[in-house]
Amino acid sequence: IGLGIPAEPLFRSSINETSRKVQIRILPVSATNSHIAVPIKTHSIKVDQQISKSGFKKFVCLTDQHIEDENGKGCPFCNKSTELFKRANEETDNSVRKTLCKQAYTYEPKVAYLVRVIERGKEDEGVKFWRFSAYDNHNGIYDKLQNIYIQRKEEYKAAGMGNYNVFDLKNGRDFILTLTKGENSKNTEVSIMDCSIQTPLSQDENKINEWVNDPKTWRDVYSVKRYDYLKIIADGEIPVYSKEDNGYISLKEKEERDKKAEENGKKILTGTDNTTVNTSTNNFNDDDLPF
């Protein structure tokens, strides 16, 4: 993802390609924040294939600390989870209760990380953003990066070479990502290793300052959907934009309105006349693939 415009998923260009390597340099969150990643809350939801061909889509949770709750309604997915858990607690049938709990868990938020990087060989494309999920087994991408950081720090300390930081802009290291497509062609394993020598982010000090001070944030790259849009997704429907309502309605409701209008011998409502399914690619990719 470069300059705020999502690129095609890495393996889509060649159906025969099963592995690829990408070399990156990780930047700090901002010029004033030395951390390497921003944690955000997301939901991975099963959706109609008109919305995502994989059948699943990730959305930013509206209760995330970076999102201002404009309407006081919270997040439709979190609300759905709470509702299902409540129904489960009131249910006397054990099998029904288990089913409700299972459904409730699918709507709970998960943690994802956002990292700013420079892709080697494509430095002219500027700062890019990489999003990847956190995992409870401590074997996720963020865990792997932290393990490398700790390992190199301990090695340098043991050798009497000071307090080393593999993410340092001038004396740090690039990372090599090896992406291997799974057998089902949907899941991709990402292995990570650091380069064997330390190098500066750039030989040009001005270029370093330009990248570090780049004003783009993850909000410029990944859209945060409106409450009405997400509510329709949470209800298992397809959102379409209605000019008449100045917001989203379900595709089912639009079709019912159009049918009723035709039966009454009227022109289809102009408010939804040219509405199409909103499947903007300016969202998280379904896989944790960089660029």
C-alpha cells in the first residue's frame, strides 16, 4: 500500500507464484512517537462475496481509542456480540446457549497492528503502511519482530557493544519477509528475518527526515466505515448508499422499494436509483499481506 492507495494483493498477479521475498525498513510511528506499531481494534466478519470475494472482511471497530464516537451508539459488531451473549445467558437449552456464545465470539473485536515502512527497491513510492493481526499464541508478526529486537539487543550487550536497537534509523537493520502461499491459496505464511548487517535508513539525511516526518497516518489509508454501513453488515445484509436517506440501506430494502415503486406505476426512487454495492478497496486487505 503506497501513498494511501492500496495495491493488489501480492500473489494475485501470477497464479503460479507460491513464494516471494520483500525487503523493508520499519519506521517509527511518527516523528514524535518512537514505537514501531499502532495497535487498533478490528472485526473480521463473514460477508457476502459481493463485498469480499474471500467471504470475510476486516473493519475498524468504532470503539477503538483512535475513533471518535460521533453518535453515541458504539460499534454495531460489539453491540451484536453483547446482545448474543445476553441471549445466551438467558437461554435454558444448553445446545442453543453454546450456539449463541459461538456466534457472539465471532463479533468480538481483535487487535491488529499498523506499521509504517519503506520498501527497498521501491523507495520512490514513499512511506507505506502494513497491517497485520495479533495472535494469542504469541507467534504473530508483531511477536516475531519483538523477538528479533530482544535477541539482537542481548547479543550486542553480551559482546560489550552497547544498547543496540534493530529499529534504529541510522544503525538498524532491514527486514526480509518471505511470503509463502498456502495450499488453499487463501492463507499466506509470513516468515521474518533481519539482514545480517546494519545500515542507515538512507544515505540522504534529508530523505530520512522526509520519510519520518511524512504527515500521512493510517486513517489516510484505511477508511473507517459509518455506523449505518456496519450495522447492515452486522445484520448479514449488503449495504448500498441511498441519496434519499443520505446514508446506507440494505440491498434487500432497496430492491423492495424499487419493486413497490414499479407496482405503483412510479419511477424507481431517484434516491437509490444509481446505488451500487459499496465494496471500496480502501479498506484492509483480507490477508495480512504487505503491499
